[in-house]
Amino acid sequence: MDLGLKGKRALVTGASRGLGYAVAATLAAEGCQVAINSRSMENLSAAAKQIESDYGSKVATFPADMSDPSAPANLIAETIKTLGGLDLLVTNAGGPPSGGFESFSEEDWAKGIDLSLMSHVRLIKAALPHLRKSDAASVLTITSVSVKQPIPNLVLSNSIRAATVGLTKTLALELGGDGIRFNSILPGWTKTDRVFELLGARAQANGTSVDEEMAKQMEACPLGRMADPQEFANPAVFLLSPAASYITGVMLTVDGGMYKGTL
């Protein structure tokens, strides 16, 4: 299937590794002009070099911390200056720290909100004037399966990412008439640094190993394994593409069937 992505201009945040990197690389493979962002210029440069080597397309890099209130608007401005416009926006950010409810201060909550909610809000708000000029405008927020099925010891992520899903659905309703689609992907346990950090914290707390914690977690997965980032990127890129032109307001779990609900 031709996804219709050749020549489309895309920005992916949190893209130097993990899920964001996999999405950016797959967009480049489909012929997109891609800009990527993360906090580390060193990691960004390595990611861009790998994508360029694999697919022969130039990748623009913009280091910035999306939890900084001024960073999203600056990033969008630099992306427009470089790419000449914007068709696809992927808002992705690292998750807040693990822990129980009583372990976090109000400052911790504020930092989590800036990272995992307001970064999406600010990026989308800055991008809207440019997305309105596109004939294939699409926004994908990356959240977590925890918004449907809370994950133990992740109260910040469970709570704040749920707000991002509410934002995504609301914008799909509000801005469909402007020709802009909004969807979200809710990943489950995927082989990323973030997931291995969480498993490491569990192992330390329980006096076990990462492998033991992974095995316990996978007992709840019908497919019996963790996902590879590419298995996340494939449906993400489809949702972004013109091939999914009548899909908006969808919160898609990519979790190997771990979510037990029917809705």
C-alpha cells in the first residue's frame, strides 16, 4: 500500500531513541522530510546520521527540552524555517518518574504536567497555523496504555497522560473541520530505554533481576513478549498518513493484547 507520505514534512519530538526514533526513521523510509528533536544534541546527531545512512534522506535536528515553556514554539518556528511548512506532527516526551502517590510533591506534579501534558499543548498550539495550510495535516500524540489500565507505581504517568488523551480527542472534535486529524497511540511494554529503566526500578525494589521482572510482566501479555519499537512505528506511521484519511479521534493500544477492556 502506498501511504501517500512522499514529500510530506514531519516533526517528531523525543526522537533520538526509542519510540520517537522508530517513528522518525519509518517516516523517512516512506519519503518524508523529517525533523527530529530531543534534549541531547549528541544523541540527535547520532540518530540523524543513522537515518540518513539507512534511507538517504537529510534529517534536520533541533535540540531542546520540551518541558521548557518557551521551547515548543521555538522548535516549531525552526522547523518551519527549515522544512518550509508542516504536515505531520508527532508529540512525544519521556515519562515522569515512577513512584507511589505519597512520594511526590506538588513540584513533582508540576514538572510531570509540563513534560507529559503541556509539551503536547504547546507544540500543537504553535503548529496549528502551519498545519491549517497542509492538505494532509495529521497529529499523533504518544501516550501509554496506562491511560486505559493504570500501571502500578506510575501515578504521575497514569494521571497526566490521561489528560493528553482527553486533549487529543477534544482536538479531533474541534479541529476536524479544519482538515486536521488527531490520534493517539497507547504503547504497552516495548523494548525501549524507558521500559528497561522501569523494570530496573522494580527489580531493585523487589530484590529480583530485570529478566525476572520482565518475565512476570509478560505473563499478562497474550503474545507473551515485549514489542519491538518498529512494531509501534508501523501503526503510528499509518495513522499519520493520508492512507488513514478518515481516521481521527482514535486512541489505539499497541500492547500485544495486555489491555483487558472491550472499549
